Amino acid sequence: MEQKPLVSPELEPDLLRLSSEAAPACIEFLRDLVTIPSPSRGERLACERVQREMERLGYEDVHIDAMGNVLGRLGSGPRTLAFDAHIDTVGISAPSKWKFDPFRGVLSGGVLFGRGASDQKGGLAAIVHGIAILTRTGVPDDFTIWVTATVNGEDCVGLAWQYLIHDEGIHPEVVVIGMPSHLGVCRGQRGRMEVELTALGVAVHGSQPDRGSNAIYSMAPIALGIARLHGELETEHPLLGRGSVAVTGITSRSPSLTAVPDECTIYIDRRVTIGETKEQALTQMAELPEVQAAGAEPKLLHYEQPTWRGLTYPTEKFFPAWVTPEGTPAVAAALSTAAHVLGREPRIHRSNFSSNGCVTAGMFGIPTVGFGPADEIHSHTVTDQIPLVQLQPAMAFYALFPEIYRQQG
């Protein structure tokens, strides 16, 4: 029996043409987003810009929720799909090292440079314009489609989706994340946790250090022990690989700069793979000889910072690893959609990062896939960038995915 094609002969050329026609407006929208600084908890102006773009493009319901996320809806079918990208970015720590101003949206050689261009404003712009194509071709009758521009993703990954599911009542059967996958299909990521570890000392005058106990000196071997632990992690997943651990911050407390510090705290980024638990990760740190010698105790951090709209939504900073199985309709549809828009078999993207998928898939078990423009190697760096040629196939992917998923599911 001849297999029926997943996409009608009329639909695919239309989507490719419409996404090509939409590319200039998408680029201008993306440039606007890059020129608006939007650090976590400071996304208001960028969110309002997304809201205006969704309204201009004809989304049926556009609003900013109490947390500060921007939501746009098309269709009103019984089945829900969600397309998500976070709008916040990390900050700028070394402005002099940037070749271009990170907030000018400079175009050079077909590449747009600027903070957030890769993570995830490029994906967000492509989603907003790609899903808007369905206002012209039609949303499949089965579906309600939500586009979410989420906040606090860098500060507390997935926090927005805890809110969207619990408080906004959005329960999609699939979530597509516009992560910087270089147009590869991602079906899993390591999880993450944030840990603090404090060493105590005895403060004395800096001119007589032998009379006290320097907490920074007590912390130094602990930091080296954490570095050693990274190389000793053994649990490995065939897709996600091993976990990792790194010291990412350090603070100390003393009466003054002329006194020996009586407290020193390090902050630890622990990436967990499938098969690792938060209890196991904390125990590994607690059992380091250097930690025990200092009488220190690793503690999982909790997040209780207000969003730009003033909402506080407390959560512990542990977000599980996730994998969407290869044979599921979500992954099959993502691979098929990518093949249609790229004209070749897509590669499987093994993301080193975490994303809102740690909540949608890791916490709530919602099948989640990632696909987006830009390469994650530029994220959080002074070379933050996106090749503009990748926006058109990304838009076509988002516009085509609902129809192919409908036929897969």
C-alpha cells in the first residue's frame, strides 16, 4: 500500500513561501528585542514589545499574566500545544571584550550580534512569527496553540512553567522549546541544581592572622575538592552523557578589609543526568574529605525573588533531567517536520544546557522537544549571535509542526 504523505502538496510550499516572506519582519522584531535589555526580573519592556508584535500579527488572545509571561493563543480546539522561549537574558560582565555593543543589534555578514540573540530571543522571534503564519493557512481544528514568552528562565529555569501549569491552567500535550539547537532536534537535557556551601572561621585583626581562623583558607581546599569531584562522577546516560559540577561564585564576610573573614560561601552549579538524584548529588559533596574537615554542609538553594510584576513564586532550585523517548509522536513529528523544512535528515542535538523542559518534561512528564536557530556555543558569551539564514527554516518548522504532529498522534 502506498504511504500517504504527511503534508499535503499544497501546504508545504505555502508554509515555506510564507515563512520566507515573513523573514524581514521577523529580523526587525528580533533586532528590537536584542536592543531591549531584559535581565531576569527586568523583562517588562521586552515583554510589552512581544505583546505588541503578537497583537499586530493577529493572535486571538494576547495577555501578560500575573508573573509577567507573555501568552498568545491561536485556535480553540480540545488539544493544546505550546511553543515556548524565555525572554530574559544573562547580564554583561565584560563590556570591553565585546566586538559590538551587546544592545545595538548589529548586523554583520548575515549574522545578528547582541545579548540574547542566541539564548533565546532568536528562537522566540521565530516562534512568534512562525506560529502567526497559521493565521493565514489555518490552525488545525483539533488544536489550541499557545505561544509563551516566559520570564525568569536564567534566574530560575522552568519557574514560569510551574506557574503556567499550576496557576494559568495550561496543560499542553506537547511543548516545543525554541532553544538554540542550530536547527537540530533536541529530545532531552541534563537537569540542574544550585547549591551553597559555607565554611566558618574566627575573625581577628588582619595584622595578627594567627590568632584567628581564616574562612577563605578553609574554603580553598573545598573548592579544589569540588573540582576533583567533577572528574569522579560516574553515572552516564547514552544520550545526555555524564553530570558535571563547578564552583560558580564565592563570597566572604568579615568585619572589614583589615580583618580575617569569619565566613566564606561558595556557590555550586551541579548538572545532573538521568539516574542521578538531588540527594545523591548533595551526599557526594558532603562526603568530600575537605568538606568534612571544615565541618561544612552543602545546602540546596531556594528561589524567592519577585518577578518584574512583583509576584514571588518560591521553589527549590532543583530541576530534573529529562528525555522524551525517540518513538513518541512528539519526537517523530519533530524529526519529520525538520526533515521537511531542511530538505535533509535532521541531526539530534545533544544540548549541554538546561531549559524549561526540566519542568515541562522533568517535573510534569509532558513530552517536550527543542528546535531553534543559533548555536548554543555562543550563548552567555561575548560572541552572542544568530545566523539570520536560520530564521526562515525555524519559522517554517513551528508553522508546520502542528499539522505533522496531528497526523503522527
